[in-house]
Amino acid sequence: MSTKTFRGGAHPPERKERSAELPIERVEQVKQVVIPVNQHFGAPIQPLVKVGDSVKRGQKIADSDGRMTCPVHASIAGTVKKIEPRMQPNNVEGLCVVIEPDGSGATEFMSPLDGFACTKEEALARIHEAGIVGMGGAGFPTWVKLAPPPNKPIDVVIANAAECEPYLTIDERVLTEKPGDFVEGMAVVMRLLGVKRGVIGLEENKKHCVAGLEKAVAERARGAAIEIVLLKTKYPQGGEKMLIVAVTGKEVPSGGLPMDVGAVVQNVGTFVAVCEAFRDGKPLIERGFTASGGALESPKNLYVPIGTVIADLVPEVLKVDEAKVRKVIAGGPMMGVPVPNWTFPVQKNTSGVLFLDADEAKAPAEDPCIRCGRCMRACSCRLSPALLNKALEAGDLDLAREIGVLDCIECGTCSFVCPARIQLVQRFRVGKQLLRNKIAKEAKHAGK
Amino acid sequence: MNIVLITLGFAFALAFAIGLILGVFKKLFEVPVDPRVTAVRDALPGANCGACGYPGCDAYANAVAAGQAPVDKCAPGGKSVAESVASLMGVTASAEDVVAVLLCQGVKDKAPQKGEYVGVKTCRAAKISTGGTKLCQWGCMGFGDCALVCMFDALHMGDDGLPHVDYDKCTGCGMCAAECPQLLFQMAPKARVGSVVTCSNRNVVKANVMKTCKVGCIKCEACVRACPEKCIAMVNGIPVTDYSKCTSCGVCVEKCPTKCYHLLETIEGKSVVVRKSGVDAAPAEV
């Protein structure tokens, strides 16, 4: 097998060895869960339960019939204690349902559905009802991704097993421990989309998973043609657009979506959730994540009910050296969100929690650009970060748009390689927001 | 002597000839200018601030004269300019003089930071990356984006970490309100009289507000109950005064346990917004 890749990128220190060998630990007893109502990318939804209601594990607690929404389910059996704004992993307060366990363990799952015998509509409805969203980070509702418009034929399903973010090892552990579930979920999605070709994109540093995956494909894929493609270990190999280029050679057009080149990309965890939603009727109420970082005495791969508050796991499960913690990040170090403390709940798209020490979290001061061009060579979208930065500094949004600021995927590679430590990507995020506002304003004017 | 006369005669003859040619060509190629454009342009303040949504005063004057823009868009000019432009255009204007009022009083020592922020030092960048650098996600982050866009030198960052509005200079152009990513500036009519809550924390749980800011609105609704005119209502987590009924009695200012209330007043015909229970944005002791 030869390794494939995209142009650009960087190779930050992996630091995966700390947790790569550790089996996933299951946490079952939690003293409360704080379940954010809005965990998906899209329109907001409202809670269906009231304070004082007793809920079963798997019961739907929030939903809406709007498009681009995804229901949320109770992850433990218990009583709704509060419905109030709490801090979410994305660092802002949002409405959360607080449930305390009643010890009954009452479960209310959907009835199992054979993903290889049901109709497409049934399968899609099941994925919607199970509340599955992209578990890699963005939280895009999976059922929306799996229902492309008829003029966009899909010809390949790609499993994003690159896990290019440093520190995170949860996908690697899932591939090692549950390759069968993962492959089955993928086969169900391929059948749903009527796609003949499935590709598992795996970074080279996870080569040891190949044997297990090949065995799982032979046993559990029900004849679906799933191949394993080894990719070069490089950040951001797991970016949707980079993965598609590496695997299919096709480039997603500027401003386009993966469906424009006939590809659907899903994360490892998402496929496992799909498998469980069909086989057990279990909605997305639990997920695995990696807890790591220099200020954590023993890194762990954990599997917890969604809504588990990280602070509740300290110190029994996670031994945090509080004096050493300088920065806490929800997600990976490159694209995760820095959070003020660890009193936030794990939600559907939380792939990791990092407790970084002073050495890992150091943020050197910015220096002037020395025009070395390293950001241009590293940019995974083949943009020119230095020029973009200049345009945005001058407030020239039109020029920034012309040279592609809206195509930036905010992977942070440019900021990582910059020898002057210029915080490029944060400025691009500002530029993108300003530009989008401007475009919306112009569209409004034109409409008038 | 002769040479001087010849030179002078020649110069005068040449000047006369050129003047004649210029005069003829002016008549031949004259572009008629709507006299209203010039009149409207003269009535505008000439700050070229862009608050009207046009690139400058000239562009706005053209648009007004062409009937494409309303006559009351010049915020710095306020009521008087709107009225003179309206009379030039033969219409009536309903503009009010406005000023910017900051709806946050979370000074440095009252509203703590979430943690050390090491990113780009602008409010918008901080908002995108952190959702707000203070524990209160609605509060002023104090990097001064508003002070940078103020064309009239009316906004300055104070030592308390909040922008301070100089009401002698504020023209009500609204650039700060448009720039603030937290939407903390309210453009209040100068003529408005009554109470205002200078807090934007929309968390409905009292304990959560108290954790994040010592001078935030804790939703106790004491003001709503105490108001003799019954003109205060909670809207989206913040008490809002109905100015058609408010009599500036000051009961809410007294009752508010966290000193969120201030009175807007017009004094000595200068139309200045003042705050009774604190100087500018700085809150009184709690």
C-alpha cells in the first residue's frame, strides 16, 4: 500500500503515545448529567421535558421539526432537576437539561432495525431519530449529510479515520476495539446512499489497525466493497476536503461541499453510533473521548454518557494536577476551544479534553512578518495566508475575498508554522465573519 | 520702456482670448447640476463618517437629491440637519438626536476574566475565539474596537476597562454600535428621559450572574415590582423601561440591589445624558 496525501500541511508533535495503548474505560456511574439542548450545527431546538419529569435512558428530551436539526436524548435514567443556561464546551452558555440519576436504570431505546433490509426512508428516519451528528467536531446533523439533493450523485463514502489532531487517540482505540461495529455502520450508510465504494482513510501512524479492520470488513461488511487507504501522517489530513483530495484525487470546488465531488465523509465515532442505532435501537447518548495533556497524571480514553461533567470525573477518574494546569481545551489542540475551567459537559462532538501545562500552553508574543512564505507552503487549502493577513489588516475585504479567505478551513497550520508566531487563523476567522456580514448586507440591499 | 508695454499688451490680449475661449466652451459643454445637491451637501456636516451608509457626504447628498435616500440618515447631523435637508427637499423629517449609551458596567474588578487571553487583541477576534473573555459572555471585553472606529473622538477606553462616552462630542453616528460584537451600545434619543439598565447579562439564573459579575442584573425583578408606573418589564432576561410612561421617579434606581439602574436626563438644554447613580459607565460601590 502506498500512502496518499494532499499538498501542504504540517506535522505537529503527535503526543499520542501517552494514551494510544490504553483501552477505553467505561464510566457508568455519574452523579448528574448536564445535557446541552443544542449540540448540533444548525437551527436551535427546544426541550420537551419539564423540571421534575422523570426520564428514561434513551428518552428524547429535546427536538424540533425544522430542517437542520437533530433531537437530543437523556443519557441516564433519572429526574430532571433543572433546565437552565450552563457553560458548554464551545465556551458560551446555552440551555442545558440537568438530570440526576434515580438508580432505576430504566431504558427506553427504539426497537432494533435491520439496516440491510429496511427502506432508505426508514434508515434515514432512524439516523435522524437517533440524534446522530458528526462526532469529529463540527456536529453537523448526519441525516442531512446522508440526504443529498438528487442532482448530486454520491459515489464514495469515506470514513475519516485520520485523527490528525495531536493528543487524540479515541478513534484509534475504537478502530482497535470495535472495528466490527464501525465497519457495519459504514456498510449501512453505504447501502442507504446506494454507494458501491467505501474507503477508510487511515493515517500511517495507525497502520497496526489495518489487520483488524480487514478482518472486520470480511466478517461484518455484508459484501460492501470497503478498502483501506493509508494516508501520510500529516495535519490536517483529517480535514474533510484534504481527505477527499488524498483519497479520490478530486478537489472540492471553492465554496462547495463534499457532495459536489460525489463524496460523503463521516467520522469513525459516527459510524459506530449508526451501527448501534440500528442494531440496538440506541440513540446517541454515549461517546468516547481522550483526556490527555501534561497536567493530567494519567491520560485516559473514556466512554461516558453524554452530558457527563468533566469536573465530576475529577479526581476519581481523572487525576488533574491543578497547580500545573495552564490551559484547558475541549477538543484537539489545533482546532479545539480553550475553556476557562473543566465544569463543562461532554457533548456529542467533544472528541477530547486536554489539560495543558505551562510548557504545552505557551503562547509566544507576535513578531512582524519576515516574509519567509512558510505559511504559503503549509496552507492545506493552497491559499496565501501572509497576503490574506495583509489584506485584512488593511481592511480590504474585497481583496481578501478575491484571494480566497472564505475557502480557509481554519485548520491553524499557518499559525503553527509561522516563525514570527503571528496568530493568522484567528484573524482569518474575524475576516470571514466580517465578509459574511458584508455579503449578507449587500444581498439585502440588492433585494430591496 | 517699450518692451514693458509690449509685454503687458501681449499678456492682456492673450488673457482676453483664453478667457473668451473658456467662456464659450463652458456654455457649450455645461453639465447641469441639480442645485439641490449642492444645497443638501452644504447642509450636511461634512464629516464623511459613513453613518448614513454612503461613502461620504457627497454621495449621500446625491442620493438624497435623486430621491434614493431618506432625508434623516445623517446621524451626526441629528435633528437640525435632518430638518434643513427635509425643508430643501420639501418633505418632513422625523429624526431625533441620539447618543450612544453603553449597556455594560462590568469594570475590571467587578467582572472577572475567564482566564488569560493570549489571542489577537481585538473584541471581535476575542469574541470568535472565546465567546467573550469575561466570565460574563455578554459583557464588554474592553479591547476598544469601538474607540477605534469613533470618528468624533467621543469614545475613550478608561482605566476601568470600559469605553467611556464623551457626551459633548458624541454625534450618535452609531459606528460604535455597529462595531461592537457584543452589541452593547444602545443609540438612545437625547430627548429621552427615564431609567436605563446598564447590563446586558441574559443569564436567567441569579447564582450564575453573581458568579460572573458583581454589578450584573440578577433578575430579582425588584424594579418591576417597585415601579409605581408599572412601566418596567423583563424582556429577554433584561428589564426594559417603557419611556412613554416612565416619570424618572428613581424608585428603580434605589431598589436595584446591584446598582444596574441609571437615569437618562436632559439638562440645561444641552441634551446631555448623565447617570445619577454613577459617573458615566463607572458603577457606584456595591
